[in-house]
Amino acid sequence: KMSEGCPFHQPADATSQATMTSPTGCPVSRDAAAFDPFGASYQLDPAEALRWSREQEPVFFSPKLGYWVVSRYDEVKAVFRDNLTFSPAIALEKLTPAPPEAVKILESYGFAMRRTMVNEDEPDHMERRRLLMDAFLPENLEKHEAWVRELVRSYMDHFIDKGRADLVEEMFREIPMTVALRFLGVPSEDAKELRKFSVAHTLNTWGRPSPEQQLKIAEDVGQFWQTAQAILDRMRDEPTGEGWMYDSIRMHHQHPDVVPESYLRSMMMAILVAAHETTAFATTNAFRILLSNRASWNDICENPTLIPSAIEECLRAAGSVVAWRRIATEDADVGGVSIPKGGKLLLVQASANRDPRHFENPDEFDIYRHNSAEHFTFGYGAHQCMGKNIARMEMRIILDEFVRRLPHIHLVEDQAFEYLPNTSFRGPTSLWVEWDPEQNPERRNRGVLESPTHFHIGAPIKEDIVRRVVVAEVAREAEEVVRVDLIDPYGRELPDWSPGSHIELVSGEWRRYYSLCGKRNDRHRLSIAILREPSGRGGSLHFHETIKPGDVLHIAGPKNHFHLDETAERYTLIAGGIGITPILTMADQLKALGKPYTLHYCGAGRRTMAFLERVERDHSEALTVHASDEGCRLDISTTLSRVAEGEQVYCCGPERMLEALEVLAQNWPEGTLHVEHFSARSNILDPDKEHAFEAVLTDSNVTLQVGNDQTLLEALTAFGVDVPSDCCEGLCGTCEVAVAEGEIDHRDLVLSRAERSAGDRMMACCSRAKGDRLVLAL
Ligand code: HEM
Ligand code: FES
């Protein structure tokens, strides 16, 4: 029977599992039937092993696992968001049940682990999470930075002169455990005891342990359970102790109903598991991928402020938690596929992290990627990893110490990487590196130890994600306009970009956006055009007057907020003045695609119009030049009245031109008019004119106060909710958040009138509440 819940169904061929069906009676496709999370291909590279699923069947039933597998970004997010329909109760359930002998062993230790945080349902989960969250807030983590750095240094001192080391053995396995114990406040003599037990869990929970392994694991887990109790009892005698476990004990006294006694012991075990291998594996994976992409490694050695964005890209491309579980509490729908009540789901984060619908060129490792931090390696929503900023801090400091003290390490060639076979935790069991100790920078210059990078707590800040470039050529393109060509300092390829893309040019205090206007097939050169604007904010004047060949500058991007939809039947392109830059790349693309288009280029006079010669040469048939000093201004309303059905209009130019267009096009179907603004209207926050409001976050189940001197984006970031942002001026659309309730005071230039009146989304960097409350799907 073919149920309606199978939009991605592929007919099984006659020879294969024609009769195999899912619990809803859907035929199981050949690929789905073959999927084996313990097989070699998933173990080698889970994202690659599910490429077929991302492309053809993003939600499928796996008969080998007995789970529904979810592989695309949006579907994974939809499940994470809704922790009532998709309960985390099975997150830590043993995939391979314990045999009766193992159960007996556990009973002999009085083992009675209860659900803790990560696998708890509401409302209990959120009540506890809120009470126990304080120590994890960005503002309370800063104090740990200095000792984490000292710890990392002392581990490195042990092997820095050896020339060869297994970094997992020497430090990556050790540091996260030590940090976790110290964060909990466990006294150091007890810490030694606890270390012994922490590693059996991966295999136990997400693996296929053999019957003998099951017994050994049961023994270890039983002892872990007892030791945790003994340590907890001693900690209880110190009412003023410092650390998260002490906080939890105090919360138990204040709110015994919310943090009961039985919870403390379970939590002690659970948090060590949560904090240890996740971070150890993530660090190992990060070093492996960075050292295999030497250009990226070299870039961070030169500029350690890139470390936060590099770590985030490592977590995206090679995360340590690759799949997580949920169970449907009622009949539900995921990406159009019916999941019955009781259906178990495997959300493959590693696959979602490589979904091209969310991450451009997802298979490329790019430490400059602007949205790496949107990976799901830490989960999402109400249960999102509480320790994410601790893990980030450790990984950043470790990397910072390496790029200063051992920038010359490389991977030992031909080493075999082994992985513990399991569905969820991923990282090699060893990582061998080599170097010449004679070349250690500190042998000549102790200064490398003296100025470590200070990292802020939280997701990377966009100001840090910049790439070094060199000015190759500066050429005059028109009166007051210069073209600037940028190349990589080592002659490497620059990132690919699409028509309408821009970069942000950075020099000292100055940052300005410029559209790319070169030829797309030249991967070694990015070109921008800079207009001298004496009345602007100063950036263009500065760049226009100071840039010369050989200068080293920084750029962010390329990014594209002005996408060309290549599926329309025909196009009208309108450029005003320097707005020709993105329009020109669109015209080039449409010509290459053989699409019909007309191009209107308006300016004060021919001498001021950049690239006119090139436009006339390449686009003569489509072009009308409107030079005001020749008396031929563009008549916008006549031009727009000729726009036919199925046609799209793209315009970049001065603000008044865009406003006129937007008014004329207000009744057009959605998606017909596309404009790019050069600059924001004034969005400077004036506390005297603003009022504070409340933001209720439904996915995270919390309520925040947004002060009158604060943007919504700032309030979210301070609470550790990572909302990506870019322009922070309401221009780019990066910080869009979904709004479920409350009237929005829109201040951006991104949303169309229709989108504004729908009232279901807003830009967090500038828009606010009209009333005193907004409910957000975050
Ligand atoms: C939850 C990953 C490090 C504490 C989680 C979840 C994931 C995860 C996937 C479940 C998220 C969800 O269901 O949406 C990671 C990774 C880490 C890491 C990849 C390292 C790179 C840490 C550290 C700590 C920690 C260092 C503590 C010091 C927690 C806690 C939860 C959690 C308490 C439960 C939160 C809740 O259910 O409300 N983590 N984790 N994690 N993690 Fe982490
Ligand atoms: Fe660009 Fe908010 S960050 S619109």
C-alpha cells in the first residue's frame, strides 16, 4: 500500500525489497533499506553517507535501525523546535538493550539513573534548566578563561619538545574532563577517581556492544554511580563551595520539588558524559580538518582572531555529535512524511550541516563562512547544549595556544584513524602529529606566550570573520569612481560568488559594503567600484582617497542579499549611478544564460557613469542609457507599466529611486520586484524615544527583557541565543526571526510591505515591539 505520507517515495525495483514497508505502510526505498548507521560508509563520513537522502528522500524509515531518519536542515530544525510533539525522552536510551546479566550487575550497584535535562520532558525540564542556567551564561563564564589557558599550557609543556605526539592521549581527552570537573566544583582528589569511568558511555548508549562489552560497561557504570554519590555526599558538607554542582545542591535546598535529591546524583554523571567526549572528539576533529586544510591553518596562525569562526566551521563540517534522537508523542508530520505516535527519529545533524539549502557550497571547508554557527552540532531549541560556550572556550584556547606555540605541526602521514562504531559521537581515537622542536617559536622568542588572544564568550562576532587581501590594481572608471581589484596575498583562489553579491571592505575603523562587479570566472580576483561621496559617512571618501596597489586590506564575504532568481521568463534591470555594479553582474549572467532582459542605466551624465564602455560593448542590444544632462531621464512609471507577467525587476540605485519603484510596484505579485539599498535609514537607538518590552522565546521556553537601550539582537546574544547577524542596520536580512504574536515596529529595509503586514517575521537588529510583548519562534 502506498500511503499519502510518502512524497519522496522511489519505487523499489522488482528484485529488491518490494515488500518491505515502514510502520505507516509506506514502501521502503532501496537506499533506505540499505542504510546502516553501523556500516563503513556512515562511520567514515555520516554526511556523505546520507547525500542520497538529502537529495531524494530527506525523511525515511530505516528498517535496520527501526528509526525514521531525518537528513535535511529545515526538517531537522522543525523536529528540534517542537520538543512536545518530538520528545527527547529517548535521547540516551541504549540502542542495543542490555542483556539480563548486565541488568543484574547494575542492580547490584543500586543503579537508578533518572532522566536528566537532556532527555526530560516539559514542564519539568525547563523549570530545572532555568534554575541551573546561571553558571552557563556568557557573563559568568569569563572568569574561567584564565585557568583554562593555564591548564592548556601545562599540558602542552609536557610534549612540546618531543617532536611527535598523539594529541588525543596527551591532551584532548584530558582537558575537557578536567574543565568539566572544575566547572562542577569536584575536588581534585575525587576528580582522579571519576576520570576512570567516563568513556564507556559512547559505546554503551549509541553503539552495538558485544555481550562481553555489555558486562564490562555495566560494571563501570555501576562503579561510576557509586563514586558519584560518595563525592556528592562530601560536597554537601561544604555549603559555600564554588561550582555548578554546589549551585545545584543549594538549589535543591531552596526548591526541593524542582531539584530533588535523586536528581543530583544522576546529574553529576550526566554532565560529565555531556561535557567530556563531546568536547574531546570535537577538538580532535577540528585539528584533523584544519591540518588537512593547510591554507586555513596558515590563515589562523597569521590571524588568531579567526579562531572562533574556524572552530564553528569545524563544528559544522566535522562535528562530534552527528546524530540525536527524539520520539513522536502523537501522530505527526515531518517534511510531508507521516510519523506515527511512538515513532523514533534519528536527526542526523552532520547531514543537516551539509545541506546546500542552508549552507552555500556545503562540502567546502571555509573558515570565513558567515553562517557556520548555525550548525546543529549543539542541537537547537529548548534543549540546546547548555555547555556550548564552555566547549567553544576550551577549543578556542587550545587552538590559540597551538597556532602560537606549534604552528609548524603537521599530521603524521598515512596514519589509520579509528572510530568507535556508534551512531552519534564521532571522533578518531588518536591523532598523531609531528614537528621539529628546533623550530618551536618560543625557543627564540618567549613573546609568543605573552599576548594570547582574548576571546569573547559566545558565537563568533562577525567583525572577526575577515580575510586578508592585497590591492592588485586601482583604475579610474568614471569621474569620481575607481575600480579596485583585490587578490589573495599568496595568489590562491578567492571564493566563488553569485551575481548581486557584495563584500564588506575593512580598513582600520572603516567598514563599507561594495557590490562585486568583476568577471565571475576569474577566481583569482575580486573587483569593486568605489564612488567618492563627500557627503557620505566617510568610509568611501577614505577608501577612495587612500587605496593604492600593494595595500593589505581585509574583506568579509562575499555574501549575497540580492539574489538573481534565474527561473523567471524575462527581466528588467534598472541601475542608478554606482548601482550599476550588482546590475552589471546580473546582466552578464542573464546574457550567459540566454534569458531575455532589458537594462536601464541612469546617471547624471556619461562622464560620471562607471563601466559605460563595458556595458555598451557587452549589453548593447538590451541597453538604454538615461543621462540626465542629455535630457533623457528614466520614466519609471512607463518602464514599469511594460513589465509583463512572469517578468522580474531588479534595481539598485539611490534611495529615492527605490522608494518610487516600491510605491509603483506595491500591488505586484510577491517576488516580482527586487531592490538593493545602499544604506540604512537612521537606526541609531535613542533610549529616550524607545520603550522596553518582553520577548517570549517559544522554542527555548524562556522570557527575556529587552531594555529601552538595547536591541532585541543584543538581548538575545546576552542570553546565549545565537542569532546570526551581519549588517546590524536592517539591510541584509540575516537576523530575521519568526514572530508568533505581538505587533512589530518594523525598522528594516529588507521586508516588503506585504511581508510587514503579515507580521510574522522581523529583523532583530533594529525592529522592535509596538506594544510590550513579542512572542518569537526561537
Ligand atoms: C545538551 C552537544 C559540550 C552540557 C547537548 C545536546 C547536544 C550537545 C547535541 C542536545 C541538544 C538538543 O537536544 O537540542 C555538545 C557538543 C559539545 C558539548 C557537540 C562539545 C563540542 C558540552 C559541555 C557541557 C555540556 C562542555 C557542560 C559543561 C550539556 C547539557 C545539555 C547538553 C547540560 C542538556 C541541555 C538540556 O537538555 O536542556 N549537548 N555538547 N555540553 N549539553 Fe552539550
Ligand atoms: Fe542585517 Fe539585521 S543584521 S538586517
